[in-house]
Amino acid sequence: MPIAEQTASSTALDPTWVRAQFPALAQTVKGQPAVFLDGPGGTQVPQRVIDTIAEYLSRNNANTGGAYQTGRNTDRMIAKARSAMGDFLNCDADEIVFGPNMTTLTFAMSRAIGRELGPGDEIVLTLLDHDANFSPWKALEEKGVVIRAVKFNEADCTLDMEDLAENIGSHTRLVAVGYASNAVGTINNVAKVVQLARQAGALSYIDAVHYAPHGPIDVRSLDCDFLVCSTYKFFGPHMGVLYGKREHLQKLRPYKVRPLTDNIPNCWEWGTLNHECIAGIKACVDYWEELGKRAKPELTTRRAAILAAHEAIHHHERKMMEKMIAGLLAIPRLKLYGISDQRRFGNRCATFAIRIAGHTPRELATKLGERGFFTWDGNYYALNLTEQLDVERLGGFLRIGLVPYNTLEEVDRLLAALRQIVV
Ligand SMILES: Cc1ncc(COP(=O)(O)O)c(C=O)c1O
């Protein structure tokens, strides 16, 4: 569902409070305030996340399962973080698997699912996806699995839903799709994809890494089988999180060491995890909760507060997106990839991939970087996309990403800097 349709009333985000939470935002470059437009590559973290990580290391640093205070505190802390992520995604705590990042978790899950597959089984992927939701599945070709790659519409970088429906059939075992594109910002109709997969008796695997900071995730109402995200994209530490339906986590067979429990979700978590970062994940969800409660103080549950935070973020990002797209389109020789029609802004998030004739993305990123604007250039691992649009050999795109700690004033400054660079 487009984000715009999910919210009826408007709630305000307090940009001053939001920015005050992030110490990194106080940095300057050559006397100018730094402008962090690199959120799609990883967001900054609130002070409480930093403090919680330091506090864990100072007071509770221990392995799990110990018969002593810090070990027990670590177990309790991990349980709380799992439950917090359960509220973030709307599932139960035992359906939350922690891992180093989305890519590692996806390789692990694709190995386990691949154990059940053989020659002639089919997996449907998309050319719009980040490679982390492509290569781990494509590697199953070595088992005789057939990979089908769904096209996207080049004009607006939206998924070709007809092609997707045509590629799903009686041999389909899994459909892997991104919730939102980390390059061009398109939000896919994942509810429809999940429905098509289910009708064919196939599993659905959703990469929500890029979507998570921008829109609410509800795995129960989506009814997807798996969903992955990375907390470092939504103000948390560098960690990945996988949601798996309990029945799948119980039934599938993870590759694992013998002493590791067979109980879920731990049987999917290998070796000693990054406990300090798991502590940071709980603090990150606390931040989301406070953001929501500031917008709607009457809310009592964590899940409701997270949804309210998303509502406030949506309105703020929408205003910035309108200003940004109008300003970008007014720059001579600039091409914006993805949806640019305001009537369809509900189907995109505030992530912009651009090219400007006569300037390579690296040159633009470098010149912007010198002026204190942190953007990204290249393919951001959305390799199929840059190859199909034939920009891979030209340095990809310049990517500008907005998140809630960005401001309308920063958008104005970025546009002015770009205009200055390209004259
Ligand atoms: C859409 C998307 N999927 C997957 C990934 C990979 O995530 P991780 O770095 O957690 O492996 C990224 C990282 O940028 C991403 O943007």
C-alpha cells in the first residue's frame, strides 16, 4: 500500500528534538555544517544508542547462558531486544533472528532453503533488487534451481508486475523481492507479490532494508514468510535482523554446529553475536518509541508509538521530497531516475538517483563532499539496475538520501550547491 494511504491524520515531527538526538550532526566541513545525505548507506545513531552500547561493554559484557550476573543480564538484554524488534516488525520475539547484516542472514537462509530444493525448482527474483537479495538465491543454480529475473520499467524504475505474475508458476518455490529500491527509491507493492507467491504455493522473502527507515512494516498483515532488514539503516548499530514465520524457522534445517540448540530462533544464530550492538538495537527501538510518543503522547503501546513515529516521518519526508524533486528537475541537463510524478509520490521514498550530463557521479560526490554534503556515487550493489540502465560503465548514479534528521533548509542548500557545481 502506498505510504500516503496509510495515514489519515497528520502528526508533526519536531526537527529540533530529532536533530538534538544525533551527536554526529554537529560536525562541520571547512566551517560549514555537514549535511548527511548518505542515510541509504547507513544512518547516524542517537546518543542513547551510543550510550547503551558503551554501558553494555562497561558493565555487562559477557557471553550468553552464564550462571552469573553479567551472563544473565546479557540473556535478559537480548530477550528485550528481540521483543523490541518484534514490535518494530509486528511479530513474536521468537521469530526474530539477529545476525551481522542482511547479506549474511540471506546467505544463511538461502542455504537452508536450498537444501530443500532440487533441479527444476524455480526462484523468482527482480532486477530492481539490491544484489544481497539476488546473488544468494542465484547461487542455488549450482543445485539445478532455475532462476527467473523479473524486469522493471525503465521509464520510472518500477517493477513490471505483469512480468512478475507471468514468471510465477507451478514450479516456483520462492519469490524474493525488495520492499523499496535503495538506488531509485521505488516502493514495490510487496503485499501483491506475497499474495501471488502464496497463490502459487511459493515462499516470499522480502528485503526491507531500504524501506525500514521510511515506512511501517507489518509482517503479520503482509503475511510474508521472511523479511530482512538492517538496523544500521534506521538509526541503530551495524546489525541485521531476519523475521521468519515460526513454522518455517522450526521446519527448515539450518547449517549449524552440534552444541548449538535446536530451539528457535537461537538455532539460526551462529557463534557469539555482537551483544553490544544488540543492546544498541533495543535503544534504537526506544528512540522510535519516543519519537512516536512525542507526536502522540496518548499512545500506550510500543507498536502504536512506532507507527505514530512513521506517520510523523512520512509527512516530514514527503515535504522534503516535493522540494527536492522540484529543485532537481529544474537543474539543466539533470536526469532523475525513478518516479518523478507528484501524484505517484506515495510509491517512492525520499531516495534520489541522478546523473548530470558532463559530470561523473564520482566528480559530483567529491565536489559536494568538499562543500560538506555527504552523498554517494556508484551502483550501491543495485547492479542489475545500473547494468540495465547502462550507467554501470559510466559510474552509476549520484545518490541523495533523505531521512528524518534532514531538513527543508538542507534540501535548499544541497540544491544551491548542485546548481553552483554544474554551471
Ligand atoms: C536494499 C538493500 N538490501 C540489502 C542491503 C544489504 O544490507 P547489509 O549491509 O545489512 O548486508 C542493502 C545495503 O545497502 C540495501 O540497501
